[in-house]
Amino acid sequence: MAASVRPLLHLCFVVIASMFALAKSPTAAYAAPRVTEFTLDNGLQVVVIPDTRSPVVTHMVWYKVGAADEPKGVSGIAHFLEHLMFKSTEHIPSGEFSKIVSRLGGQDNAFTGHDVTSYFQRISKDRLPKVMEMEADRMANLKLAEKEVLTERDVILEERRSRIENNPAAILDEQMDASLYLHHPYGVPVIGWEHEIAQLSPENAMTFYKRYYAPNNAILVVAGDVTPEEVKKYATETYGKIPANPAAPRSVRPSDPPQRVARRVTLEDPRAGKASIHRDYVVPSYATAAPREAEALDLLAKIALDGPTSRLYKKLVVEDKVASSAGGSYMGSALDDGKFSLYAVAADGVELDRLEASIDAVLSDVAANGVTSAELERAKNTYVAEYIYDNDNQASLARRYGWALSIGRTIPQIEGWPDEISKVSLDDVKKAAGSYLDARRSVTGILKPLKAPVAEATPSKSRS
Amino acid sequence: MAASVRPLLHLCFVVIASMFALAKSPTAAYAAPRVTEFTLDNGLQVVVIPDTRSPVVTHMVWYKVGAADEPKGVSGIAHFLEHLMFKSTEHIPSGEFSKIVSRLGGQDNAFTGHDVTSYFQRISKDRLPKVMEMEADRMANLKLAEKEVLTERDVILEERRSRIENNPAAILDEQMDASLYLHHPYGVPVIGWEHEIAQLSPENAMTFYKRYYAPNNAILVVAGDVTPEEVKKYATETYGKIPANPAAPRSVRPSDPPQRVARRVTLEDPRAGKASIHRDYVVPSYATAAPREAEALDLLAKIALDGPTSRLYKKLVVEDKVASSAGGSYMGSALDDGKFSLYAVAADGVELDRLEASIDAVLSDVAANGVTSAELERAKNTYVAEYIYDNDNQASLARRYGWALSIGRTIPQIEGWPDEISKVSLDDVKKAAGSYLDARRSVTGILKPLKAPVAEATPSKSRS
């Protein structure tokens, strides 16, 4: 039961945190651990990250499948299956998985994104063989009882209500994504559309499971006080017994036609609080960008959008006093396109037109003139400091490698990232800003408080 | 060769004309022909519409499949297959189909919509057995040579360029549809996205053909100087020999989540001419509406949007002088949702804000106050006059029955339509306007001339 709730907590937070974590790959110069990589005969890719500071390990399995791989009409099935993985197998009674981990003194969790689904435990090193046995067991032997599937579906519907429907900013975000992606499945929310979640069946979950959950479509990441030889031995004895499924690797998804019109969506909601403006641009991700382009977008986001020293905050909050807060980020850790996102909350009495004019002024300026060398140096240094800091965190390290490998990056690319960042020039940043901060690639979301209470939006009629 | 060009001419025009044609079903009181309907053993539904005024027949085959039934990532395959159906079979050499019809003194054509694909010939009555034999032949025996498939793909790409890419209003329309439908495949253009058309293969076409082209997924409509007995005999000897395919009927498509945010897309284009505003609302179709709701929307569109006597035209062009033209329509002939659409072209020197305010004033007025009984009577009378007029046209009649039956309407529904229209009350119209002219169900498209020439929009990066 706890497991089914906790993954949801992570649906929003862990995924976003990890997007940044990807960026933070160390080289030897940045106190990098010595990572070992090998592949079992059945195709399971294994990565071992040594960390002997305490006798604990982080054990993660990453499936190279996510919500963007769902068939038409069954949105939410990837996340639903993630919940159901905490139910029963041949060897684990229903709902016991997390309780067993807990009794062994460990913690476990899972999350689903558009591109990946990940399961993990943090536990003392002597328990590693046991959690590997359990994780391998549910890779192959999941059992779904009709009744508990339907109960879990109600849990997810309730979670959707509490996380999306009760949060106007989350509703707007879903609608912005649906407008931003014309054809690509990133326009469908990870948790799924409510009317489709309500129809998900045990068969939908089992079909998705049997297609995608296989050792040759997964990456095992073990970080902690363990040797590669030990991991290899344990993994061979557990995961190694599961046959590969040649059909498991995902298909290429439909891609978007050219981004060619500026879009705008307006949500008026009595619960909205202060009015705010949100904007997303479709930009390349680390997986799709030309060399140094994604790194330039990372630096651009840091300089233009991130925190109180960013250009956006300084202009909107400090100088023009049109916003009470403002910020943004680049989400580059995606198999397909990435996203460059920002927001600003209107200060009291400020019209949204005026707020938007200030936002546009900041963006036009960086697009036309780039940034300064002092800003670029500071941003690079901040990133390096953050990587080093993250190297101290076993879970962050495991997530960095697992996520990046799942979207097709290689270990040299992950570890060479700080070097690539250091090579980004003023011109690279200017070029990225000039190319991608183009209104035609964007959707602008307007969230407004609605004074009078309003009836719920009438749902679309479905086919009769 | 001619056949491959002519279908395209109809892609835009015939489809839209037919949407209106659906509405125009006669009752006995409206000089209706006596229609006969029967089904062959293999599931082919046959409709015979007598018309003995001249010795010609219109022969149509309607497949209950269209662009909205395409698998993910192969947009355009329904229309592409329609083109390829004019290539070769076991018995017809490549490209000869239309030439044979022409040599027999007939005309032929085809078109593809989101819900239907239709092939038809108009020919002298004694040639009917021959065209039935040919049409039945290509229902079962299509042959696709790699080379001619690839050549035809280039033809379609060129057609897309000329019809969509050279027409800013068509580009905007595609983008508006992509925003209006959040999840439903009506958001994908019938002709397909260019980057996907460019990848379509003979295998894609053959897979679609083998799945959907079968007698139990088709409707044969014969209008003209022929008896039901003759049609039955010919059809049994030709179509009757083709086995049913139990897998042919289409699956239910993904439906949209609730329509909850007003959307807006802006296209600036140097070729745009005068600035214009376009708006589409998602509304029920005849297939999804509650009783009299679709009829009320038809009448509302007639009164509010259709022609120089409409409210929109009178207010924008005549009274406020903010538009040089304005109009709109209801497209209710759809398997899933329908669309209520309008546009206005700005008069010289008029700002778009002012134009949009006038549009909104017209719509708010009908939503709040409905229409007058004089307007409603006039609109009903106009429709009846148009139906009677259409009854005189053999092709219009055949299309009316074929289209409506293809989306699941019955003959009594088709023929009872004028009676249903006559029953629509002032209150029904007011209720439809109040329920569906809701900004949250809409997308507004802005088309603006761009003074300076601009580079082409950068295409989205595809997965590397």
C-alpha cells in the first residue's frame, strides 16, 4: 500500500530532479568514481559505481520504456504498471514487496517518466542479493489479480484528482504540453488522461509488461560498497536466468511536424491565486542536439532563468517590479525533444500584458545579444560545483547514470559532460538562444483567477 | 495518372461539400426517392437509389475507414492508399483503371476523409456490371510495385506542398486542428504530416489495405436507372465472391480529455494577404449528439454564420465595417466530434482586437439570447429548399446516403432529418449556443501578413 502511494510522490519530483541530475556528470578531474560496465548474456546492461564510505548500496533497475511508448488510447498504462509491480508474483504475496524491503532495513520506490520507468532500493550491502532476487522475480513473474488491479486503478484516479485536478497550474501544464507537441506523445501526461485511466484493464497492463519488461530492455545500476565481481555474480544468479525478449525494445515514436505557430492557452480558475504566465519552447534534448547545443541550452537556462541572480528574476522582480516570482529551466534529459520552460507570477496590480512584455524583453535581449563572459563563467562554475556536490550522493550518482544510459547516452558522454560544458562559448549560447527562443516553437500559458465561481468545463462528448 | 491527380482535387472540396450534404435528407414529403437496402452474405451493405430520368448510374463504394484510423506514425496512409488504388490489380494494368472508365464513357474519382474513403464512377447504365467488376477486383486484388509506390509518394508530397505549404490559411487550419484536438486523431491532417508521408512504404499501404478493405467494412451505393434486383445480381456476381474479413471493422479511437482551456495560435506569413481571425469549437456531431442537438447546431450555423444574411456578416461587414468578409459553418458529419467554425477577414486599417471584439459580440449575443423565431423559420425553410434541390442531383443523393451510413446513421435517420429539423425550437438553438460557444472548447487562429521576409520555421529536431 505504501509503495503505491510513494511512487506517486516521485512522479512529479524525482523525475524533474533527475532531469538536472543528468547534466551533472563528473570527469576524473571532478572526483569521479571508477564506473564498471558489462552486459549479461541475456542483454541486461549492468553498471557498478563504487562508493565504500558506508556499508550500503543503491540498487536500481531502469526499463527503457515510459509513458511516451504507450499504445494509443491507453494513456497512463506505463505508470499504472509501475504501481502494479508492487503487487504479487509467484514468490511474493500481494503487497508484500515493500514490506519485505522495509523489514530488511531498506527503503524502496519507483517512478515513471515519458522515457523511463525505474525501480530502486537502498539497503545494507549484505542484503543486496536478496533485493536482486526480488527485483528479478518481478521482472518475469508478475501476477495480476483482477480485483487488486481495479482497486489500484481507483487509487490512481484519486491521485490524479489530487495532484492534477486540484492544482490549476498542473492542469495548465497538461494543456500546454498538449498544445506544444502536435503529434509526439510527450503531449500526453505521464499519469494519463482521466477518461483513459478509468478504462485501463489488467490485460492492458499485462500486455505492456510482457512486451517491455525484459532483461535486454533494462539497465541495472548498483552504487555502493560492492565490487563489480560481486554484482556480476549476484546478477547472473538472478536476472541472468530470465530470457531475453527480442520484441522488447521500443519502437521509434511519431515525431512532430515543424514547430511553426506561436500558441497560447488560457485557464481561468477560481483557485488560481495570483495571475501568472508560463511559457515552454520545444528545443533539442541531449539525445537529439548537435554538439554543444544542449550544453549551451543548459548554460542559457542557468543564466537567464535560474534563481534570484538570473536575468529573468532581476528584470521582472527587482527592476521592473512586475512579478513577485519568476524562474525556469531546461529539461534536456529526454529521448526525443527537450523543453525550455519559464514562468512569472504577476505582482499585485500588474496587468499580464505588462508582465509578458518584460519577459519578452529578457528573452529578446539574450536571443539578440547573448550573455556576458562573466555570466557564462559563473554559470559554468556553478554547474561544476553542483556536480562535485552530487558525486557525494550515492542515489544521485546512480540516477545520473541510469537515466542517461536509458535514453541512449554512453558512459564517456556522461563522464565527459563537464568538459563539454567548459567548451561552450559565448557564441554557442547566443546561437542557441537565437535559434530556439523563437515564438513559433512555443506555447504560452496564462493562468488567471476567476472571480465568480464557474461550473466545471463541459466534457467533450464521446462517441455515442 | 489522371486518377492520381483528381482524387486530390477532391480531398479538400468534396469532403467539405459532403459534410453539408449529409444534412439534406428528404422525407416522402420532400420528394424522396424510394431507397432499397440489403446486405450480401459476406456483409457488404448495399443501398439502391432509383433515378430513372436519364440512363446513367452513380456507383460508389464507401469504406468505413479514414485518416483518423491510421496507426501512430504513418499519417497520410489512408489517403496514400486511395491514390494507390488507381494502380494495378491482377486484371488491370498499372494506371489503367481510370482510362478504362473513361473509354467506357464514364468519369471516376475518389476521396479520403477522417472517417471514410470513397471511390465512385458515373457511367451509362449498361456499363454498371463492368465498373462493379473493376471496383470489386481492386477491393481484393490490389498489387503494389515498389517503384510506382515511391513515385506516387513524390506526387503526394508535391501535392501537399502546393495545397498546404503554399497556402497560409491551410497551414493555420492544420495547426488549429492540432491544438483543438488534444488526443483524438482528428488533430492529424488527412493528407498526413509531411515528414511521415515521406516515410510511407508499400508495406504500410498493404497492411492498411488488408486490414480495412473488405466487403463487411464497406457500403455499396448505386443511384440511377437501375432496379434493386439488377444491383443485387451484379453485386453478388462481383463483390459477393470476396470473403469477409472479421478483423476489418475499425477500432474505437482515443477520445479527447475535457475541453478546458481557450487556445490561440498565431501564424505570421509574408503571403498572408489581409489579416484574418479564424475560430473552431469542438461540438457534438450527428453521431455523438443528444436528440436535436446537432440539428440545432446546423440551424445556429445557418443563422449566425452562413452568407451575407447571417448575423456575423451583417454585424462585421455591414454594421461595424471591421471585416471585408466573414462566414462559417457546422461540420456535423463525423464519427466522433463535430466542429463549429467561423472566420473574418479584417477590413483595411482595422486592428485584430477590434475585429475579434465584434466576433465575440455576435457569439455572446446568440449564446445569451438565442435567435428570433423569424430567423429560425427562415433557416428551416432554406434547408428544406436545399434538400429538395439536392434530391435532383444523383451524385449528391448517393453521397448523402453513403456518408451518413458510413458513420453509423440509419436510413430512417437520414430520411427523417427534415422532420427533425422542423422540430428544433428556439430553446434548442439557444441551449446549443449557450453550451457549445464556450471559449474553453475553442481554438482561435490568427493569420497575419509578415512585412519582412522570414526564414522558414526551423523544423523540430528528430531523434538522432
